[in-house]
Amino acid sequence: MAATLTGRTEAGSVGAPEPAPRRRSLRRQEGAAHLFMAPWLLGLVCITAVPMLASLYLAFTSYNVLSSPTWIGGENFARLAEDPRFWASVGVTLRYVAISVPLQLGFALLLALVLDKGLRGLAIYRSAYYLPSLLGGSVAVAVLWRQVFGHDGLINQFLAIFGVEGSSWLQNPDTALGTLIVLNVWTFGSPMVIFLAGLRQVPEEYYEAARVDGASVVRQFRSITLPLLTPIVFFNLILQTIGAFQAFTQAHIVSGGTGGPSDSTLFYTLYIYQKAFVSFDMGYASALAWVLLVVIGIITAIHFTLSRYWVFYGD
């Protein structure tokens, strides 16, 4: 009988409700969590979700800001195929992404390998190299870049020392986009810091075993460093690709908002800006923005699909 009573007592204690003070404490913790999350949720709804839904609606309308939107269905998307400046902006943006992102990541990785050798004052070097990433997208640096690559800029003044007459880099359609690519490569600090953090996580025992086997530095990088660093490479590739597709400030300042010369710096985002805030064709601009969103989503999905063939996670 004692065993039976004990079993009933234990069974009853298992199914017993939680004490009231504990429930009140959990409710207070949940309330505090919701309170701290409220600003982020409010921003997500009001600053991101609502404008996105509004732009999706406007993409199917004719809207010039001054009058009410008029539903026109898919006409804005049909206009894309016949818009030569749309295709020009697509070509410029694709060239910019395809050239600047690999160069930026390669330069960032190279510098991270150099800084990973235990230099004195590493924190100072790391901060100095990271600074361009903070300033590279600013208006001030874009203005400075225009002065550096202008007809009487620092680049041509330097070339004049050797008797070379430089061209007007920003006024030449063949070189204008190249100056913006150089500017994007110069903002290598953010991926460099991420690469450096990844290099610090590679076990030193792997390198010691490779050196015992007589592996060269190049072989160590190819067989140890790069495979173990592929998740970091993939992470930086996704971030920098998305950022390159959204580049705007540099092209707007350097070209004066025109995308010139001859549309050679007409980034896709700059074309959206022109349609929205210069021509006030908000419906068409919204359609352009949603095409960009879909393209970025597709390219990101392709990256994730292909990553299974080259990204090594250690499992």
C-alpha cells in the first residue's frame, strides 16, 4: 500500500500545474522579450513590409505621384523588353558585379593572409584597412573619387611626372565603369576582416602535418586553407554580390545622376532612381525594383545550389 501511495503521489506531482509565481515570472520574461523586439518588428512592418507591398501594387499601375494610381496590369513589365536603357543598365550592372566582386574578394583574401602572419600592431592595420568599407559608399568618397580620376586629377598628375598624358577617365565610356570597379575593390575591408576571422579558426596542426610531409606554402593554401575557408568565401560572395547589385551612390555622384558618359555608368539602381524621382514614373520604377529583387533572389538561389559542390563544411 505504501508503494501504491508513493506511486500515486509521484504521478500526481508530475501532472501538477506549475506554481503561480513561476507562471507570473515566465509571463514577465515573455513581456520583456516582446517589448525589446517591438522596435524591430515595428520597423520590419512599417519600413520594409508595407512599402514592399505598396511597390508591388504600384508595379501594376500607372502612377506619376501627382495623380492617383491607375491599374494597367502587366504593361510596365511588358515595357521592359522594348526599353533600350533598361537593357543598357542591365549590361552595366552585370559587368560591374562580374568583375568587381571577384577582384574585391581576391584582394581581401590576399591581404587577410598577409595580416594572419602575426604582424605587430595587427589591430591598427585591421582598423585602417577596414575604414574604406565604412566610407566607400559615402557621398564624400564618391566626390573624392571624381577628383582623383578627373581630367586634372591626381592620377593624371602622377602620370604627367613620367611624361604620360592621361585621359579624362570619367568622361571616357571605355574607362568610366572601371573607375567605379576600382572604388568597389578599394572597399575590401569588410570581407577582409571576415576572412581574417576564418583564417584564425583553421587548426595549426593541419599546417604542421603538411610541413612534415614537405608540402609547399602554395600546396598548403590549396589543400588546407582554401577548402576550410570555403564557407567564409561563400558567405562573403553572397553579401558582396547582393551589395554590388544594389550599388548606387558612387555612380550617381560620379556621373552627376545621368549614368554617363553614354550610359557607361548607368547602374540598374540609378535607372530606377531616374524613373522614380526624375521622370516621376513610379509605376515603372516599381516594376524595375521588383525585377531586381527577383533577379537577386534567383542568383542567390543559384549560389546556394552550386555551393554543395565546392563549399566544405567539415561533415
